[in-house]
Amino acid sequence: HVVHSYRDLPKLYNQWCSVVRWEKTTRPFLRTMEFWWQEGHTLHETAEEAKAETRQQLEVYAEVCEKYLAIPVIRGRKTDKEKFAGAEATYTVEAMMHDGKALQSATSHYFGDGFAKAFDITFQGRDNQLHHPHQTSWGMSTRIIGAIIMTHGDDNGLVLPPAVAPIQVVIVPVAQHKPGVLEKAEELRQKLSAFCRVKSDVSDNSPGWKFAEYEMKGVPLRLELGPKDIEKNQCVLARRDSGEKVFVSLDNIEETVKTMLDAVQQGLFDKAKRNLDENTYACATLEEVKEKMASQGGFAKTMWCGELACELKMKEEAGVSSRCIPLEQEHLGDTCACCGKPAKHMVYWGVAY
């Protein structure tokens, strides 16, 4: 027992480990028998401190998703039905995959002192009395890899955001048997390696084979270079996200590549954000939710009275579960879309993986 006094708090633990769950139906990355995750567990002197920690961690996960993985998310709180067992509040970041389904991407829980009481964890407070610490826990798992695949991927394979791509630029020499081509490719590789993760593929596979290979692996940028290009002091840059190809000068190629990697990162986020916005709609009634879900899928936003009965009815009749009560509330009306009683919250509904 490592906590004796308020001076021992807060205790902040972070761990990376694997977990086994008895899943009936498994799905690669999303629901597997064993998965890996990063999880945190903290103990605090006051409820305010613990609540602040819970919200802070949610924001960390939201930033990872949006800034690095180019996945826009909705920050919100789970309903009592969907929250973690034993938690006072569960916060979540919900993402929309390209098929309109929701993926709970990370969660952060405020436990209050319930677990501390159950396990009789106490500390001596500033008032010399015994108190129970307030706890939090939070986590993100390897399902986020599934989120990257399903948010950005296409029929040709992966599309990786430059921020997390193991190879950001691949150099493909064309007619590499001709004099000077491999030397120029190596010179470029060294130049670019100063600021990005770059690979030059000098294997004897054909350029076409290489193009397909790195498209499938989701490499954000492809640089093509042949004898004619070298003569003209240029190369071809092909973007994985849009398929766009441009001829660019080899002078200040570093700046050009930097700018284009930023453009791919932003482009992926914008595309995913458009998908989220275009497939999110406000509904006033349960009938409207049913109709929209059947025809379009995606997220429905409605007002809700807060009653479990209405949440269950939504599931039963429209096939949707509550995704979250968003932190950014919108006032869509005064009555619950399900029962017509006075509404307490605006809720996102959707079909989840």
C-alpha cells in the first residue's frame, strides 16, 4: 500500500500491456481475443483534481487522433448505460469510419472514490482525518490502427498520414540501369533524410510493381526519377491521398517535399472531416432517425430526455446506440425525439463497430 498521506498524492501510473477478452466474434484490430493498449491509472487527493485529469487525458487522445492520425473526433460523455461499470463518468472520443459507422477510439473514466472505498484505500488528509482518494483510468488500444485503415484506406490499400507513416517518401528510380540514375536517387535520399523518413527502392522489380507496392503500403509521397528527369533537373511527385502527380524542380526539393507532406496530412483530415459532417444530421423524431439510418447511415443528433427506456427504444427500432453526449451541446429543440418529454441533452446516435 503506497499511499499513506496526502503528500503521496497524486499517484500517476502509465502502462503498456496486452489484455485478453473472450470475444465471441473477432475482427482484426477492432475486436481480437488479445490486444495491446496503453492505459493510465491515477489516484488524487480531491475530486476536482481527478476530474481535471480525466478531461485532460481525453484531450490528449483527441489530439493524437486529429493532429497525428488525421481522424476528426467528437468529444463527449457516455450515457449511464454505456459508461464503464463502476465509473461516475466515462468520456470518449468517437470517430466516423468511411462507411459511416462509429468507432470508439479512446476512453477516459472518472471513478470518484467508489473503488477506493471497495478496496479500502485511505490516506491521511491535511485535516489529519482518513480520506478515500479519487481515481481515474484511461486508455487507447491497437484498435486505433483499425481506425487509421478504415478512415483513410481505399481499394488500393493503406493510406497513411505522414505524421505516423513509417516511410513518408519513397524514391523510385526509373530506368535505373542507365548511368547516373542510382547516384542521383541516392543523393536525393540523403538530402531528404535530413527531415523525413525516406526510402529509395533500388531492387530489380519493375517501376510499376514498385508503384503498386508502396501504394498498398500507404506511403504518402512517391518520388519518381529517370534519365529524362535528371536532364531537366526535375522529378515527379505523386500523392497517395489524391493520386495527383506533379513535375517539380530538384532545386529546393526539400521545401517542396515538406510542403507536400503537410498538404497530404491536412488533406486526409479535411476529407475525413467532410465525411463526418456530410453524414451527421439533426433529427427531431425517432421516425426521422429510422429513415435517415436506413437511407444514409452515419450519425444522428437528437435531443434526449435522459431516460434509459428511450435509449433502448432507439436501439430496438432504429438499430442505433448512443455514441456520446457531446461536450459541445447544441440546442435542437425542447423535447426528446423518442418520447416527447422535456429534453436534457443532445446526443449522437450511430451504429458502432
